[in-house]
Amino acid sequence: MKQIALASRPNGAPTPENFRLEELPIPTPGEGEVLVRVHYMSLDPYMRGRMDDSKSYAANIPVDGKMEGGSVGEIIASNADGFEVGEFVMGGFGWATHAAVPATGLAKVDPKTAPITYSLGVMGMPGFTGWLGLTEFGRPKSGETLVVAAATGPVGSMVGQVAKSMGLRVVGIAGGPDKCKMAVEQFGFDECLDHYAYDTASALRKDLKAACPKGIDIYFENVGGKVLEAVLPLMNLHGRIPICGMIAWYNGTSEVDNGLSGQQIWRHILVSSLSVNGFIISNFWNRLGDFHKAVGPMIAKGDIAVQEDITEGLENAPDAFIKLLTGGNTGKAMVKVI
Ligand code: NDP
């Protein structure tokens, strides 16, 4: 079997040298375990944080340890009751072609219900994140205006589409004209602005203001950086900001010094009486069933569009991941392992 290990910790943006492809014997499943042959592996922005050694909400990956992540695959050997060879399961198998793991905690995936890749994207962790953050902390109301960046990614596109279905005006921000076109034509956003087209936050703010004539009620925070700086002064009284991510800062080198000081940020929160809620989706797994009940039928009916970005081959995962952090993906980033 093959796996990818963390060879060294990145200093700023990760490079291919931070990863190492390894060949190992296929593991044997122990009592209560299954052996899984991975078909698709998810690439997610949170993995960048796990490569560092700074304190976070989850344990870091040790140097020389296997890169972590969620995957979907087929059981090829089973020592666990209720899990049969040939069944598909989703779990944390890491960046690897095979994994022997305890069956407890695995989610079964039915390939007859939906493509198995959906369990990593639109029906999986990122889609759930968008829905939960919007409905729980955005508290959307018909007629309000929502702004979300990384608009064509699995989180942003879920946020935008669910908000549209609830009667909001939805303005996206995405990287480049093609992604903006996709946000409007495929995902049904009312407008989308290309953040690369603006050198400064104030220039972006001017066009955002025109796109949001009634101000912004919900800013679903995915990116931080220039977008946050543009949005904050446009927030309406009692606006809500679910803080989901801040990818512009994940590599620790770019846009660290944006134009808004901490003092200004707090002032905007105070004077507009904003509700700002950070959330980590792993604290909400008990709501996954609610998400599937609410959004599953919309996906089945084709009311939620799906965009996936699939890279072939485990050995190409590092490059695909490096690209994801700077917008080189279009849609849910995954690796086809088999
Ligand atoms: P995406 O597939 O949307 O990929 C990330 C996107 O971020 C890129 O494609 C790019 O889109 C955008 N981006 C990168 N750098 C910048 C920048 N400097 N300024 C503006 N945009 C940038 O990712 P996901 O949908 O999987 O995740 C979106 C966010 O949600 C991330 O911040 C992630 O960490 C967070 N998240 C948080 C969770 C939680 O539990 N709180 C769970 C899951 C995700 P473009 O080219 O359009 O700019």
C-alpha cells in the first residue's frame, strides 16, 4: 500500500518537500476492525493547520506521521460484526490507499443512493458545515442580504444555495471570472465579485456596496483578509457573522497586516451590535441527521448544484492540496485513489 507522510513542517505555504510518499505492507485488520481500500480522499483547508505544531482545536500531525483526512472506500476484509466485504464506508483513513480501522465510528455509504464522493462534499463535512453555520449562527430571514467568499467551494456554495432557497439576496466573492460566472449561473447567486480584480479592500467595498444596496445582514466568514476588511463597515445593525474559516491567513504569510486594526474590528462589532460566532463543525455531529433531512431532498431533486474537483492518484495529493490553499481548485477538492 501507499501513504503520504508529513516529511517536515511548512514555513508559510506548504511545498512538495513537506510531504513524502511511502510504500508499506497492507495492514491486517484486528478484532473489531475492517480493512478498507480507499476510493476517494478529501482535501480540506483545515489540513494546513494540522501540519503546524501550534495549539489548535485538534491534535497536530507529528512529523513522519501519516497525513490525516476523511476518505470513502470499500471494505475488503472484515473482522467486525455488521460490516461486510464489498460495503462502502466513510471515515478518517488518512492520505493512504488502504487502512485497517475500528469499525466503530465508520459511516456506511450507499453507492445506490448517491455518488460516493458526495459523502466527502455536498452531503459530507463541508456541506454540513455550510448548512449548520448558516442556519444556526447566521439565523437567516427572507429578504436579508448575505455575503460569502470562496463562493464556489463546497462550504460557500452550500451557504449560498441554502440562503437563496430561504429568500435571501446572496452575493458571492470568488477568485476569477470563471468562478464568478459559476457562482451565478450554476449556484444561483444574485451577484459575484472577483476578489482578484481589486487591489484594495476599499475598492472591493465600493462594488460590494453597490451589490448590497440594503447593506449586509449576514457575512459568512470563510476567508478573512481583504474580504473581511471590505465587508465589516457594510454590516447592518444586528448583523451576524458565523466565523467558519480564514483561509487567507492559513499560510501565515499573506495579508497578515490588513487595514483594520483589532480596535477597529471591535468597534464595528460594537456599534453595529453584531453577533459573531466561531464554530467548529466536529462539535455538531449530533445535528448531521437534521442536515441530511433538510438538504438531502434538495440534492436529490437537483435543487442544490454540485461541483467537484477530482485529482487522479494519491501521489498527486500534495500538489492538489497546495493548489487548494490558493484557489487552484474549482469545487470540492478530492483525490481519486483507486
Ligand atoms: P474551498 O474548496 O472553497 O477552497 C478554499 C477556497 O478559498 C479557494 O478555492 C479560494 O477560492 C479561497 N481562497 C483561498 N485564499 C483566499 C484569499 N486569500 N482570499 C479569498 N479567498 C481565498 O474550501 P472549503 O469550502 O472546504 O472551505 C471553506 C472555508 O471553510 C475554509 O476557510 C475552511 O477552513 C472552512 N471550514 C471550516 C470548518 C469549521 O468547522 N469551522 C469546516 C470546514 C471548512 P477562490 O479562488 O474563489 O478565492
